[in-house]
Amino acid sequence: MTPAQDGEAVLKVENLHQYYGGSHTLRGVSLSVKRGEVTTLLGRNGVGKSSLLKCLMGLLPLKEGRVTLDGREVGRLPPEKRAALGLAYVPQGREIFPRLSVEENLRMGLANASGRRAVFDRAYQLFPVLKTMLARRGGDLSGGQQQQLAIARALQMRPKVLMLDEPTEGIQPSIIKDIARAIRRLAEEGEMAILLVEQYYDFAESLADAYAVMARGEIVQSGRGATMRADKVRALVAL
């Protein structure tokens, strides 16, 4: 298959099923994420959003279904091969290395050293505060700074798809705005697709080019970001 062009689906999920013990956690999930767009995935706690991202990254096994990345089936590949092909994942809770410096954390995201300078410069453009903290340990950063570091680390591989699991969780409002600007800039540059799992409705709506809502392990509604209010999406995700 030919690689996806701008505006075409670079990540496709078809009829994905997953079980956790005796629970059927994902039930026939189908989803597509287009290059140059932010697709927001919303839903209440426990509906399967994080499980879906872990399945896409290969951290949880699929029972059945297909996952294609830029036209290639990746649903049975190990996580490191999916990453090498262009799938990047920033988990809930960030999971940076707290005892390593900011610079060392960024190096951990590199596939190779040949393009280090250009890739690091890109991270500093998106998150200038990181350049002033290169020698500081990751564990000494604020929660918002750690989130910026986690996103910057994921970008070191120059991914085709960036998956973010609740990047606003526990983050101060000023840094939420910085993260929103960075996500929008990455999408507008058209080099990657972004799949954003988010509980904070206003943040999701402000960024969404497309949206999908999950309930009980299924996609129950989807559409374009511009129609979220008319589609009454807020009511579907309200606690």
C-alpha cells in the first residue's frame, strides 16, 4: 500500500477487540486518524480509552482486529518495532526517568544520533523552558514541565502518529495553554497525525479536528470537531 498523504488516514483501527481477564474491554473499535489533524478521543473513566492506546502501541495484546500505520499492518508487532515505524506514545502519568537529567531523557527518545541537533532544536522551539533546564533531573521538574519533557522525548523519533493520554492531568493552566499551542502547531505542520485522549472537554474541543466518544469499550459517536457542540458531545462525557 502507498503511504498516506496529507489529509489521509495514517492510522487505521478496524474491529479491534481486547480482553482483560474475563472482561471484554474493547468491543469492535474502529477509528481513523488523519495526518495534519488532531483526533480527540473522549469518554468517562473506565470506558477503555487508555486500553485502546496501549493496544495500538503493542503494550496490550489484541484479541482480533487490524491496526495499520501508513498502510502497513502493525497489530502483531512488538512495541519497539511500532515505534521504529513511526508510532509514538506519551502515557498517562508521563513516565519520564526521574533520576536522569532533562537532556538524558531527551536522548532516550532518539532512534539514532545522526539528527540529534535538529531534533533537539525542534523540542526547544515547542517547549523553550526545556532548554534552560537541560542539567536538571526530570524528577525535580513540575508536573507540567515533566509533561512537556515527555512529549518532547516522544518527538525525538520524528513519529508519523503521536498518541497522548490525558496530557492535561494534574497540570497548571498556564502550561496547559503551552501544550495546546504545541499540539496545534504539530498538527498544522502536517507531518504527523495526533490522537489525543482527554477528559478535559474544553481542551479537547479547542484542538479537535475530529472526535470520537467511547462508552463501554465501544465508539458510540464520532464526527468533526467543529460540530462537537451541536452533537452534544459534552453531555456524553460529563461525569
